[in-house]
Amino acid sequence: MKRILNITVLTLTVFVLLGTVSVMAIERPIALNARGIATFITDEAGNPIRANVSSSGTATHLGLTTTVGTITFSPDPANPGRLLTSGTGTMTGANGDMVQLELNGALEPTPGSTTATDKFVVRFVGGTGRFAGAHGTGTGIVVVNLLTGAFEITIVGDIDF
């Protein structure tokens, strides 16, 4: 009887441990490629201070993805003409699961063009569904048409969920 009890306890312990392993966060690569539109908000002098952004594209682990967010601009004291950027956003996958992100970068106008490029660092800071508690980092690049607000964005990095 004691032997059966020991085997039962051992079996239950293994079952619980294996169940715990399957829900642990695992680092995975993530990539986003999307196109979107930025609606710029300017100050009284016409300088951009914020943009509301939305895009659609494809992201690893999310499939077809829509992203919405807000970007804030501030002048770079070390480089006139360049704007420092910070923002937040939410990527929503085809099944409704979401990933929240934060970013920081710098928007630089392309000389002789109506475009600007922002190279930024992104942090994944939570989510819903299977991305609840998600975290990780990556880098991104966005090229935006300053006249129309149209942009293309690419993000690559690693995410734990």
C-alpha cells in the first residue's frame, strides 16, 4: 500500500511539473511588416508634437495584424531638424490576442525629399490572450511621407510569452 501511495505521489508530482513547464514563457523571434497612416497634430507654429498612427500587415505569432498607437515628438537639442520620438501601441492579431509595445527613437528628414526615417528601439510590455505578460525587445524602422502621413514599418526582435 505504501508503495502504491509513493508511486501515486510521484506521478502527481511529475504531472504538475510538466504542466508548469508548458506555461512558462519562451523567448521567440518576432517580426512585423506593415503599412499605415499617421495623422499629425501640430503646435501653433506648425511643428509636429504628436501623431496618431494605425497600420495593417503581418506579424510573427499574430498573423494578419492591425496596430494602433500614439507617437510623441520633441526637438532634439543636439541635432536641429531631427525629432526625438516616443510612443505606445497595441498590435492585435487575427484571433484578437494583443501585444502592447513602447518605442523610443529619432525621426530624421531625408534631405531633398518629403520623407523621414525613424530608427527606434521597441519594448514589448504585455498583452492579452496568449500574450498576457509578454515582454521582450527589438528594433524597428519606419519611413513616413511627411505630406501624406503614409508609412511603412518593420520591427524585428524577441518576445517572451
